[in-house]
Amino acid sequence: MDVKEAEGLADVLNVLAAWVTVFSLIVTVVAAVAYRRVRNQRVLLVAAAFAVFTLKGAVLTLSLWNEWASDRYLTASVALDTVVIVLLAATVLKR
């Protein structure tokens, strides 16, 4: 891969990171509005999971711009994914 291809790939990653963050934020707001209407704890847990995805998108975006954050992204990503899995599992298992 030459330098131009690497730069092009970096640009694509920046756009995808921004899209994931914005889309996660939109879905988080929709879920929060849904919770406000129905006051169901399962919906609240789903909204929290989407909020964690939003946070993960922000961390990804930061890691693309900051070398210090880039070095720690994998650890943060795994931790945030674990939180999302726990929240979604709680949603499914909650009575």
C-alpha cells in the first residue's frame, strides 16, 4: 500500500467514525424519547446501550486524531463493547 492509498483509507475511516458517532447519537435520542413515553426499564437499558455506542464512536474519532488515544483504543473498545453486551443481556433477561 502506497502513501496515497493509506491517506485515502484514513479519510474513509474518519468518515465512517463520524457516521457511526452521529447515527449512534440519533438512535440514542430516539430511544430516550421512547423511554420518556413508555417508562419501561428495558427501553432505558437499550437507550443506555446506544449511549455507550455513541461514546465508543467518540473514542474512535478521538483515537483517529490523537496518538495517545489511538494507543489505548483497543482496550477502551473492548471495555465499551462489554458494557453494551451486559446492557443488552439485561434487557433480554429482565422480567
